[in-house]
Amino acid sequence: MPIAIEDFSLTLGSNSAVAIPIGTLHEIVGLVTEVGSSVHKFKVGDRVGVGVIVGSCQTCDICEQSLENYFPKMKFTYNSTDQDGTNTYGGYSNMIVVHQHFVLQIPENLPSDAGAPLLCAGITIYSLMKYYGMTEPSKHLGVAGLGCLGHIAVKIGKAFGLKVTLISTSLKKENEAIKKLGADTFVLSSNPAKLKAVVNTMDYIIDTIVVVHPLAWLLSLLKLDGKLVTVGLPEKPLELPISPLVLGRKFVGGSCIGGMKEAQEMLDFCAKHNISADIELISVDNINMAMEQLAKSDVKYRSVIGIANSFPPPNCSM
């Protein structure tokens, strides 16, 4: 996809890969095709990325802390109103213009297609692990759920030197979690005996489960002072038992993607440790099929659209 940058913006161009997370498109990698007169961070030909955010005030206390992701009126890459009053449409297009502050440099050794999902899934996991202190080598991390977020959590957890246990309802995922992704152990959450064996053994748990589920059994796996951080966003509220928190001095928290400074840090970290997403690369013509696979939870672990050669060259004049 082409990317052009105006005075403060950027347009992603002809060579790009775009990840589709459940019908939205906010993980974009491409080449800069044009820059405005005030652009100083990028030049034509740079390979860059655009993630979830394309706008914030950049002047409030939150933005000055590089926490643009928590600015109450941040502009999303899709379904938001841009500064000129038009809608933002994300990556379902042959070009995009973005303020330079919200553009990221893609490290040389990070692939465009498998690197694109890091712009949402990668920063979501990396940011929460940094903030909640889940980076101390040899500590025990549990990852609940093996989807796009879960498989990235396993990879980043191992890069931080953690012992990683994948927690899943599906026994079929054991081989993949350990042999392919590098998890140390696997726990089948539907097996009471297996769960009992790991009670009070984990320092942290990242909960990526997107359906309504009880939290009591996850809290039981945590040690004293353990931390459970959820990013799965179930459609209905979850029931939170208070006794395990009080009696075990345990913590339940959440986290939302990450700011721009941290997103660049994450990309550099992933490039250093050869971390990218496991993807299924598709053409624009196969989007409907990809959506059907998403509905069946039959994607490992992100469908990525190869935009290059799918559209005629755009007019990037600004």
C-alpha cells in the first residue's frame, strides 16, 4: 500500500502488507511515496508502519507521556473522524495519509507481512508486560488462550527469559504451543487434575480469552503477589471474586495497545529477537473467505492481505 506524508503526515505505498483483525484493518506496512515540507522523520522509499492510532492532541499530560493510546479522543485508523471531517478507513485502500507522529519505522530484518500484526497484537502484549513488570528472567508467565495475542505473548515472554505456560481448552494446541512457539509447558484448562497441579505456581498471567469465562480458576494459578492482566475484551462483564485478591495479595488489571514511543521500542525489540506473527497471507480477492475463516476461529494467527499489485498506482499528490 502507498503511504504519503503531508506536512505532518505520511502515505503508505506500493509494496505493503496489511493485517485484518476481525473485520477492521489497522495494521499497515508499506513504503513512503511522498512527504510534506515539514516532515523530518521519514523520506520517500522508507518502509514504515501505521497501527491503531492516527491522531491525538499531542499536547495534554497523557500525550506528553507518550500514552496517546489513552487519550480520550484519540483517532483510530478506522471508523474515526479525521481532522478534515472525513472518516478514517484503515488499510482497505490503495493508499493512506498519516501524521508523521503516528508512523513507525520498520526495522530492516522485520518482514512486512508477518511484521504487520505486531502493530496491534505486538504492542498490546509488549506494553502490558513492560508496565506490569513481566520482564524478569526465570519468572513464570501463564498465557490463557492461543490466538494472535496469545501466540505473540508466548514469543515475547520467551524473549524476556520467562518460563511460559500456555493455558488452553484445546488439547490440539499443546504440540504447537511447545514445539512451534517455544512454550515450556501446556495446561489443559478443562482437566481439573492438570489445573490443580499448577495452582499457586505462576507469577503472571496474560488473559487473552475473548469469550465470557470465570476468573476464579485463573487467579488460583497465581502465586502470592501474582498479577492477572486481561486484554481479551469479552462482550459481557466477567465475575471477579474478591477473596483470592485479598487473601493472596493478587492483582487484576488491564491494558490497551501502547503509545507511539513504546510501539517503536517494541518493533526494535521484536526485530532483535526475530519475533514476528504467524500469518496466512491472502490476496484482496480472498477477503470474504478470510472473514469466513475468522468467524470459525480457523486462522493461524492473523490473515494478512498482500496489497501490492492489487490496485492501480494511486495519485499521491497532496
